[in-house]
Amino acid sequence: MKNKIICILICTLLIATVTPLVIGKNIINPKKELSSAGSLIITLQAGKYSINNLENEYTEILMEEYGSLISPGEPTLPSKLFSIGLPPGGKALSIELINFESEDIAGVYHIKPGLPINDKQNSKINTETYNSNKPYPANTFEYLGMSQMRKYSLAMIRFSPITYYPTDGKLVLHKSISLRIDYEIVEEISTVLRADTAMDDVASKIIFNYDSIAKYYTPSQPIRQTYDYVIITTSPVVSSLTTFMNWKINLGYKVNISTITWIQTNYPAVDAQASIRSFLTSNYASWGIKYVLIVGTHASIPMRTCYPDPTNHNPDGIHDIPTDYYYADLTGNWDSDGDGFYGERGQDSVDFVPEVFVGRIPTDGPGAVSSITLKIQQFEQTAYTGWKKNAMLLGAVYLYANEDYSGNPRTDGAEVMEKCKNNLLSGFSITTMYEQQGFSPCTYPCTMGLTNANVVAQWGSATGWGIINWAAHGLPTSASKKVWNTDDGDGVPENPGEFIWPIMIQNSDNGGLNNAKPPIVFAASCFVSHPESVNLGISLLVSGASAFVGATRTSYASLGWTQPAHGGHGTICYDFTDRIANKNEDCGHALYNAKQYVYNNYPWNLWQDNANMYNFNLYGDPSMGINAAPVAQAPPTGPTTGIAGLQYVYTAIAIDPANDKIKYGWDWNGDGTVDQWDNNNGNYYASGQPSIMTHTFSSPGTYNIKVKAEDIYGKQSSFSPQLTVVMTQNQAPTKPATPSGQTNGKPGVSYPYTTSSTDPENYKVAYGWDWNGDGTVDQWDDNNTNYYPSGQTISTSHSWPAKGTYNIKVKAKDIHGNEGPWSDPLPIKIPKNGVSTQTLLQRFFERFPHAFPILRHLLYV
């Protein structure tokens, strides 16, 4: 990430009939020598919104496609962070508001404050804000600095389309704003980086103006990217990964295994973490790296410890957060202030836009590695039906209402699970377990009460599970409930004496879990992925789970969470589940995208935002999803040259790891967009059954044909390698040689004539003869439909029935019917036949058979 620049907006606003748009101050950096500069204009629009009246006379506003500012105690209002693409190497110089459309929202409102994020806070409002009539937020839009995703330069702009004036209770809707961004090119993007296409699909989704900016990033020539999947491990484990590597190769990945020893030797740095990051930074573009799997414990291949709270560098097991995110964001500066404390909010330039997706198998045991990777393979080979459509949702109470007289609302993990169940898991068979013990049990109905015995029994049954989510308290080796077990009579739950903490699940339970039908697990709990311990996450990955997402330290939630708009780890869990179950994302995409989504769209604007980004890490394969994608590994086959306007036949083959049926998407021009789907007339194709398509290229040119496959559940493969096809404008055969042959003849006598013509594309040709010179072909000679080789001299015979002078001409046509010009004519004369003396005498003697016998004898008549 580039260093942030403070937003200064160059504009002079005219007085409007509604409350004026609230803008920030102007920013202009001192200009450097510019290699090139430019500007672009974007228009940001508000979404449809709803205004909901809540208890305590509060109002909540939700807007489609927008998140919310949820700073504790401050008004909660719609907001969204936009990633604006600049040309390669670009950096924003200034941002100017050039147009806007605003209107007052009728009514008087008391906007709900953001929820607290830990039990040391309470639900009180920030009176300084609510007792003022200053606009909130202070800026309708705000420039948050530059970011980078591989080759893409991104200007980050937050747009808050509703402004609140607290004491008046007034709301102003900014329906749209148009901004001009002036930029300069501050660095030259290498040819290798520009040719990197590994994340183009991601870029097209997250960059607001991708369609207009993509042309600047189109490589002049794609490079051959050698490895898209990199495994980093220790030497003793390498041989245990052979089967897994071959499986990934069968799925179409290009796999590299590098040991930590080799990396540190070839990329020396201050520590192992810096060496690994240097290795990845040096190669992600040229190799085309997309996935990184670390196989090893924190002790052998360490995470980077980060300190999101810049005021607290204590190694207290809370503020020092180990994370693999350091290996994912390869363009951010994780220690830009150089103080040796990584990832400080506001002091280091971490941008959280991943260049690669990282997962980890946190064990050093070769046997465990073989077992886990085989389980991942078997999971990918299982169709997205049956037990994979089972979900178990576990919700414990985080915090009781008014606990310790705090005034805070109840925070129940069941809220997250209910939202997942009702909004995301249509088509799943769902088992829920919520708190049924003690005072104030959960009011949501559930399949059974939340107990360790129930969890282990269900998880260990033959049923099998595709998804297991839980929201509970956590320690390194267990996740626990919090039960209000006794009351001293005041009706207020109080720590510590009135609570018990029964274990919900612990690492020693893993031996009783079903490891043949293992789920993807998201644990919204503190510490369960604590890398310095034999933690619950690795225990479940060894037996019971195919992938595990959990926190390495304390994770953070909005107290009183009841919906995804409340942010925190509940919303990360919710969004991750949506991406896994419905959006066909693999675990790597789903986790990093979910964390980014919450960070960008539901910010507390506190260091705890960063803490959650560092905390949640993936134990498992980042390329594994609940439904494995089909594989289109080979390029299509078919003619590589041809004539524009003619039809050609092409064939493609793809396989599905779970043998699901598939359809084929054909990209006929290589632009990365499917132009034509072939679904076998709605029947789909069996895995491995080819798609055979005819296609006509209407214009001459070079075309790159690619194909992808999509299974019956909507999971798509990557595009296949391309088949390059050159289509030319068909050129007619050359003017044939002037026919050669008899120039005088007799009626009724057949004479041969020869000629030849050459076809520019070397196609075979036929010859059309005009025997009377009237410009019309009288006879086509196509060699009995076989046509003649280009340039071959051919012979065709013809006779004329009557006397006269004729001009013989000939033309050639190729096998596609393209006719060339006429040859020069060859004249031929056919005179009237004279009657010979012999013939006259013969006729005379036939009439007078007895006349002149002596003469008859002498003439032998």
C-alpha cells in the first residue's frame, strides 16, 4: 500500500436549495517530475434504503449494497468503501467534487448509536456528537489513500450517502456524487507484472471502474505463468506431500514445493517471515502464484506477530497477534514506520488487499500431513449433495443483558446462527444447538440443547456435515458456553460467582468425530487457533474437519449483534458461510473476501478492526471449497487457420472431480467472457464428455479460443489454455495461364486444352471453361469433386459442333467457392468442312452402279 495522503477536496459549492453537501478539506501533494499524468471521473450513487424504527425511539437506516459506519456510540449510517482503479503505477494527487445531487429526507430522526465491542464498554451514546448539530459523518466522502492488488493501483474512497444533523434530527440523502481524480504515474510497472492475469477475475469484481480501467492493464503479450499453487514446508515433510501435489496437478494446478531452508538460503532477510514474504513478493507475478499452502507449525514456519493497537506492544497473548495475513498482502508495508512492531493501525501501511490466498496445515508430522491432505482430496472428490448439504449451527451466549449492571444488550451466538440458517442455507438439512441451561436461556427454538455430549454425538454420527459454524467463548484447546447458573436475587447476572463455563467442544474430543465426512468449520471464538499450542483448530483438522477458521487471539464482536450490519466476527462468520454455501468460493477466497468485506463496509474505526483481520486464519487448503470446480486443463482442439465467414468445428473436454455433470462456456475471442454456453440442450454433459461446437469467425484476425466448465451446482472452472486461430480473408486464385491447345479445328472433333492457376492460400482449385467467349462458365472441371492441387497444369477437352471463331477462356475457384479472374482468351477457328472428290465419285457410282466400269476399277470405287 502506498503512503496515505490526507484528503483535500478542491471545490467551490454553489448554494443549494437543500442542505449543502458536506465535504472535506483540500489535499494536494507537492508535485514531482511527472512521467505522465491524467484524470478520470467517477460517479458514486446511493442505493435503495429503508428506515426502521427501533425501541427507545431510535431509527436505523439500511441501504442496499452498502455497509454502515458502526463506531461505538456514534450514529450508525450507511457507508461504503470503493476501490477506484487508476492506470498502472498511478497515484492520486487530488480529488475534486464536480457534481452532486442531494435532497432532504422528510421527518425528524434519532439515529441508533453503534454498539460497544467489549464488555468494558457500554451502550451509551457519544454526547459530544449527539448534542451537536454538526454534520455526521463530517465528510460525505473521504480519500483513504492508495492500495494495490498485484498490478492494479487503487484509490480508496469512502462514500457516506446520508448525512445526519443530530440536534435537528435531520437527514440529507446524497443521491449521487461525481468526482474527478487527478493522478500521476509514479512508478513503471514491469512487463512481467502487467502480464500477470492471476487475479483479473477478482479485480473485475472489486474495482468499481474495472470496465474502463482494464484496457490500461492489458498485456501486450501474456507470459507463461509457471506455478499458481505454492507449498512452503520443511524438508522432512516434502515426501508426504507427493500424493497431494499430484492430486492438485490433476485438478489443473501448477504446483511448486519450496522448503523453508531453501527460501531462507535464496531470499535472506532479517527473519524467516521476511524471507518467506520476499520469496512470494519476488515470484507471485512471474510465477502466477494464486494459492499458498504453508505446511508446518508456527514454531517451524512462523506467522508474523502484529500489534494492531499502536499504544500497546505487550507480548501479553492478546495484543500480539500471530497472523498468516502477512504472507497474503504482499504490496502493503507492514512496518512502514520502521519501529519493528508490525501491523500497527494508523502507523503502518497494511492495505489488506491480498495478492495471494494463504492457508496452513499447522503440523510438522509427516503422518498427520498425509492423513490431512488425503482427507482434503476425498472431500473434493465428493459431490455437493448428500452429507455435504448438512449444516450444524452452535450458538452460545457471549454476554447476558445488563451483565454486571453494564446496561449492555444480550449478545447470543444463536443470533448469528439464526441468520445463517434463515438467510443462507436454503436446501441444507440443519441441526441447531442453542443455550437451554440456567437463567435466561435462548428463546430461539433449536434441534437440541447446546452441550458437549450433544455436539460430540452429532459430529461423530454417520450423518456427516458439510458446514459447522459456532459462536462461543474460546480458549486454545476448547470452546465453551457461558451459563448464568445462579442468582443472588437481584436479577442481574454477575461475574464471576454466578456463571459456569461448561465445555462445548475440546481438542480431546476429536477422536470421536466423523473424519470420513468432515465439515468446513468456522469458529467465532477467541484463541481456538492459538498457534503456540496444540490448539483446537489443528486437533479438528487432524480428525473431524476438512478446514478450520478460527482466531489466534481475542476476536471482537459488536455487543447486541442481531444482524450482519452490526459487523465484527459475527458478520465475518455470516459472510464466509454465504461465500462457501452459495457463491462457490473456495476457503481462501471466502475467508479473505469476508474479512475484507467487513473491514471495508462495517468499520468501527478502531484497532480492533485490524485485530480481527489478523486473528482469523485458515487451517486447511486455500483452494478447497465445499464443491470442487471442474477442470478444463487442455486447450480446445480444431483448425488453427481458416477463412473468415466459414464454419469450423472445435472440441473441448473437461472433467469434474466429483463426477458432477457439466456444461461448457466458450470464449471465442479470448476476452475472458463466455460468449456461448453449451449445456447439451439442457441435459448437461457427463464429466469427461466433450463439447463439439461449430463456429464462424465473421472477420479476419487472430482469435484465442478458451473454454471453461460449470457443474450443475454453478461452480466454474478457470478458463482452459487458449487455442490461437488465425482467420484470413479468402483470396481468390490467380488469373489462369492462357489456355494452350489447337487454334484451328474441325467441327465435332475434340481437342485438349491446358492451363494452371495458383491459390494464395494453397487451397485446391477447380477450373471453369468458357468455350464460346460469352463470359459464362460452360463447364466446371473439379477433378471428379477432388479439385486440383494449386499450381498443377490440368487438361480439359472440348469439341465444337459448328463452324465459327471461338474465344476460349478459363477461370479458377478454390474449395471455398472463391472465383478468380478470367484468363486471356485463346482464339480457335472451326471452318466449314469441304466435300472431297473421292466422296463425290462414291456418291456418283452409288447412283449409277454400271457406269464407267474401267474408271471404277482404277479408282477402287
